[in-house]
Amino acid sequence: MPETLPGSNLSDATPASLTADRRPPRAADVLLTDGRIASIRPLVPADREGLDALHDAVSDEFLRLRFFAYDRSAGHRYVEHLMSEDEGTVATLVATLAGRIVAVATAERESTDAAEVAFLVADDEHGHGLGSLLLEHLAAACRDRGIRRFVADVLPENALMIRVFRDAGFTVSRRTELGVVGVEMSTEASARAIEAADARECASEAASLAPLLRPSTVAVVGVRREGAGLGHAVLTSIREGGFTGEVYVVHPAVSEIDGVPAYPSLRDVPARVDLALVTVPAARVLAAVEDAAAADVGSVVVISSGLGELGVEGAAIQDRMLRTARSHDMRLVGPNCLGVMANDPGIRLNATFSPAVPPPGGLAVASQSGGVGIALLDLARELGLGVQAFVSLGNKADVSGNDLLAAWMDDPDVTGAALYLESFGNAAKFARMARRFSERKPLLAVVGGRSASGRRAGASHTAAAATPAVGIDALFAQAGVIASPTAEAMGRTALLLAEQPLPAGRRLAVVSNAGGLGVLAADAAEAAGLLVPSLTDDLRTRVGAHVSVTTGTSNPVDLGAGASAENLTAVLGPLLDSDETDVVLVVVVPTRVAPAGPLVDAVARARGARPDKPVVLVALGDLATEVPGVTVFRATDHAIDAVADAVRYAEWRRIPADDPEPRDAARADSARATARAALDVNDGAPRWLGAADVSHLLEPYALAPAGAVVHDPLRAAEVATGLGFPVAVKVADPDVVHKTDRGLVRVGLGTAPEVLAAVRAFGEELGHDVPTLVQPVVAGVEVALGITRDPQFGPLVMVAAGGVATNILDDRTFLMPPFSRRDAAAAIRSLRIWPLLDGYRGAPRTDVAGLEATLVALGSLAVEVPEVAELDLNPVMCTPDGPVLVDVKVRLAAAIPVDAGVPRRLRDPAGPGSIG
């Protein structure tokens, strides 16, 4: 049997037959481990010659590993088989480099849910990750066709093939028989498989973007001789910044500009150019990019504007630019951007038209807006915030925030990242990448355009509550992203995180030589969610020994206006040594009695001997901004907000990570079949489900409403008796509206005759018998759960205060599925009604674990059944014995595909994009 491998999530992946008039499928551009760009696409009839050439060129040894024999004709017979209209072929994918087919992967049906897989990679392309990429794409393509398992037979000496399977992260089992290794693997993209793919993507992105982020040779295209324009501004920035590498100019008519050598084209530059900066008018940009591609330039930044942002014609040119860049392994930033900065002391490249150069440091910055980018750089310079790299993304034709996060993920010189974003494309992939980044180092973000221009139309509470901002909030909360309201606030928090250790908790000690300012700082801290605890008697005694005139020996500590530097040092020592505090905030006001300089020096001395606890100084007046070991702010509220951000991030980091529940393929297939059948009844049009259909759809997820649906009054009385009184009865027809107003809901019925009479009254009101839901009456804490679908973020799952409080309290939070039990627990505990669930004032604690499980099941449903457009569970009665689902509404609609960034591929501007 042939050797094997999997790979592709191409929506139009190969059908069994190939027809000559079939439109060429869209390729997925992918990154190899060395940073080159390949394309993976379904097989087409024109590929015969390329496939024959691939099999002809393969060495004898790899031919034997593939076909188990030294038989050249076997390759040609297999190509003939692939080009035939064999209905057993589930998918055939080819990988190309510069138009040459360098790999092929096939899946041929072995049973209803299993396929035998095989692949072949050109000899000179082994070790570059093609096998793993094909595996991911083939698995995704076959999942769409109902294939749940891949099987393959591999020779034991085929170490490359075996390693691909072993490292893929999919669930793999092996057996060895008659000198052959049999492999069987699930096609499901498990959490481990996605994690393995993301790790490979980070390494590939780092290699691909190295010419952009760490260039040694730079050329500027579009510099005017007379010293005006963007090109000259960029060249001036490069020269004045002290770039350590080689700089060239591309100009058709001169040999040098400002002492920099000039050449007619990039092809004429005597060295390979890592980074080309294009500043020519829009009409000449494509030619400049084509010149860069022909010159084998590593990366190109198009600063010029007037392209994709201006309409169809500009977008077409932008797309041609991208296709040119991709076909030559060249990464593209922009167009319509500020440029890039590599601020490493060994590089010192300021390839922007901004004069603001911050000090070198560990923060990597990306901005979708050039103007905000300039402001961020200037703010970093003013704050003394060290920046390692800056990338202005512009129109994001190619390089996106996801790409940069992946490249920065394992970079030891990058200690954190800050992003300014205005749009989200592949939000699901960003959530995953951002979470992996945040687990290692801080990630801060400001999002422009968060305000709601209106609420989406929808009949459910969940859809009505899902404003444009809630998807962002859900994404950031789960991914550990530090959300900032402004660029300035983001810079201040980044400064604190760069200079101070993460806080161990929320307890803040406030020390000031002005009592009122200390009180105001304490008020602001508690408003921001921090704790300002009273000090123990022992600590108060040690602090009080150095406090005179005032009574401020607790917290905040008031040193008094005449406090000396020695007093301040002596007070800070016990506070920094104590396990009663996690952060120390010092507010210093200069006076004639106590000059500020010695007080600031005192803070530095106290801090120097105790480096493990964050120390923040608010220096009012004209004081130094740099204090060794201490982060300095000019305003108390700035300091408090930054500390609160750091505390929340530290708390998120301390929660043990866990993975979402594994996908239940059988359950998902069955539920989707139910949803599709329900839509077919309505000719595919959206519809609200009746109670019986709701129960059928949701029972596999343990989300069906309590009670039973009946169709006649006598049966209702029987069910009520079995449930136990009191009960509630309600009409279960989704087409009947205003049920409560019309008396079609009765609660608290205590006998079978009462139930019988109520259901008969329903029939009289409507003029015919109707399905009726009979439920037990349950007391508990009311919670609302739900699903809605956002055009940018995909499915969102809500948890909120339930019943009539849903709209009154506005107490809700959203999650982006798939999410873990940890995420569900955090969301529930973020609600203002959490104390009620936790057993407020001696009340019995509800089954919180059961509520978490219900929320996780709702997340699974949202992912596995995309036809669920809206769902409301309101109320869910939370009791000590578990949650009881009382009222459930479900609206079905045609599924809208969501790109989760699995399998790996570069951003496609014509399809789902990346964040940034």
C-alpha cells in the first residue's frame, strides 16, 4: 500500500472527478520553515506534466519508500490514476513553488469514514515542512467530506514520513506487521494538533520576516533629487538614525543622493537587498514591486498611498502586488503605511518618515494607522519606553498582526507587544495566537472604532446585547490581552510592565507626604478594582515609628509635609518587605520644607535593596522622570490605571491553562444533520424551532429544556403528575407570539385538574389543539445563556443575569468559542450576580460546576452546529442540585463559514483575513 500523509482546508478541494472546463481553484499560500512561500491547491487537469516530472525526478530511494519498489513505471501509473475520474479519490492536493509542483498528497476512500493517504515530496524539498502542511490541509479537506480517519502503511526506514505523523499533533496509533508500519490517525484538528501547527507557523514566520525585522541592506525607491517628498524623508530618517547596514537609493538619473549611492533599479544594486522601501506615486508602485521581485529582495514596504483604500482599481493593483510578492517569496508591508523601525542597537534602522525615535528596548509595536503609529513612537520617546521594533501595517495587503505576533512569539529580544487595530479579519486565529503570546509576555492593544452604531436586529436577548464591542472584549479577556482605552494609556501600562515585576496580588500600599493626595489615590485604586488594605498592628507600629505629626500610619501612609528622605526610606523598607502588600505607590509633592530631589532619591534607595515588588512613583512638579528601579508617572490616575492593568494580567497568567473540550465528531454530525433537516422543511429559510425540535437538537448537548412536550390535555396532566407539583405549562408553538399576554403561560399549577383546564383553555384561545410544554416549577438564581453570530468574530456565547434582570442590570459577558472550562469559570465569576451563585449571606451555594459545564456545552454547540444562528436559554434556574433550563429559543439559518486559521496559510485578501 502507498506511503502516506495528510493536508488541506481548501473549501473547493478536489472532487473525485476532474473536468476540463473546471475553473482553477484558489490556492492557499503557505510558509515553509525556511521562510519561502509555497502554494497548496487541489489537482487540476493541467497538472499532468508537472506530476510526471515530479515522479521522474525523485531518487530511487524515495521512489522505493513511496511505492515499496524500484519501479519507475509505478509513478506514471499513479499519475494516470490521479488524473482519471476515480470516484474513490476523496482529495488530491499539490504544492507548488514558483509554479513547479514539488509535492502531492492524496486521500482515497477506504470505508465510509476512512481514507488511505499518501504523499510524495521532491528530493530537494525535504525538511522544509511541506509534509506537515499537506497533512493539515488534506485532513481539513477530507473532514468536509465525512472522513474521520486516515490510514497508511509506511516502511519502517521511512523516518521522514513517520516523523511527520508523530509531530503532527493529531491522534495517531501505530502497528507493525510484516515489515510495514501501519498508521491510523484522526482527521480532527485537536488542541494538540493546532498547538503543534501554531508552533511551526511561528518558526516559519520568524524566518520569513527576518529581512523585514532585521535587515542588513536597505534600499529606498522614490527619492527626489531636490530633497522633498516621502522618499527623501525616509532616507533622512535612515541616515540620521545611524543605520548600521548598507543603504542604497533607486533613481533612474543620478548616481548618488545625499552621499548615498543610487542605481537605476533594484536589479542594479550590487548587493542583495533585504528591505526595499517604496515611496513612488501609486501609478508606479506595481512596477517597483515587480522590480523588487526580480531583484530577489527579501521584503518590501510600500509607504505609498492611493491603492486598496481608494476603490476597486486600486484594490486590483494591490492584489497584483501581493501575487507578485508571494510568487517570489517576498513579504509585503502596506501599502499606505508609515514604514518600519528596527530599533535594536546593532541595527538602528528608522525607515519611517517620523523623527520620533524611542530608546531601544523590548517592546514590539504594530499600528494599523500611520498617525497613531507616529503618536505611539513619540509617546514612547517621551516616557522613555524602550522599543525593539515598529511596523506600520497600513492596508495589510500581506503582513498582518497575526504574522507579527507569530514572528515575535519566540524572539528573545521581544519582551512584550503593543498593537493599534482598526479591523479584525481572522479573529479566531488572532485569539489563539494572542493567547499563546500572552502566556509568555504581555500583549497590549487599543482598538479604534469600538463604538456601537446600533444594535443588530434579532429577536433574542443575546443578539440584542451583542454590540460591536462585546466581541473585542470577549476575545481580549480570553486571550489575556491588556485592553487599553487610548494609545497613551497603552504606553503607560507598557512602561510599567517593562520596568516592574508582575504584581503578586491586588493589595496596594500608598505612601505620600500629602495626606489628601494619598486618600485620593486610595479612592482611585479601589474604584479601579485594587485593594488598599489596613495594615496589621505590627506593621503599623514599624511604619509609625517614622511618621511624625500625622496619624497616617495605616494605609494610605501620610508622612506629613515635613517628612525627610530618611523617614521615607525607613517607611518604604517595611512595606516592601511585608507580605501584606503587593505593590507600593509613592506620591511625592515638593515643598520648601522637604525638597523633592532627596525624597525621590530615597525611593530609589529603598527600591534598590528590594527588587521583587513593583514600586510606582507619582512625581508631582518638575521632578526627574528616570528613577532607578522605579516607574515614574506624572498623575496619580495614570499610575493607578497602569497598576490595575498589570494586576489583572498577572491574575490571568496565574490561572492554569486548559484546553477546550475535544470535539465529539459523531455528536456534531448528528446535530448538524438535525439542523439541516429542520431548515430543509422551511426551504432553507431561517426559522425558529418548536419545543419538540429544540429538544431533539439540544439533547445531545444536555441543553434541552426541562419537562416534556405533549399534544393533548390528558397527557399534560399525566406528565405533570409524574414531574410533581407545582408545574408550569406554556404553549410550545414558535409561531404563537405574546404568549404571556394571551394567557398561554400558566405557572404554579398544583393539581392535575388545574393542568387539564389550563391546556384546554390554550386550545380554546387558539381555536385548535397546540403542543404544550409541561415543566416543574423550580426556584433558584436566574441566569441567561445564549448564542449569537457576529460577522467579524463568528459565534459568541453569552452568560448574564437572567429573567427580568437580563435587560435591567446589563450584567453580562461574552465568550468566543471554542473556550475552556477555565474561560467559562472566569466569565461566570465576572458577573455582578456571582455572590448569589456562590451562596450569598448563608444561602446554599448553587452547582457552579454544573453551570460551567452547561456553558462549555453551549460553546461546543456554537462551533459544531453553525446553523444555530441565535439561541436563548433564559432563564436557567441555578440550584444546588444543578442548572435547570426553563425557556429555550433557537433560530436556525444557513451556516456562515468561519475561518479559524486552521490549517496554516497566509492571509488571503480576497477571503478571510488576519487581524492587525
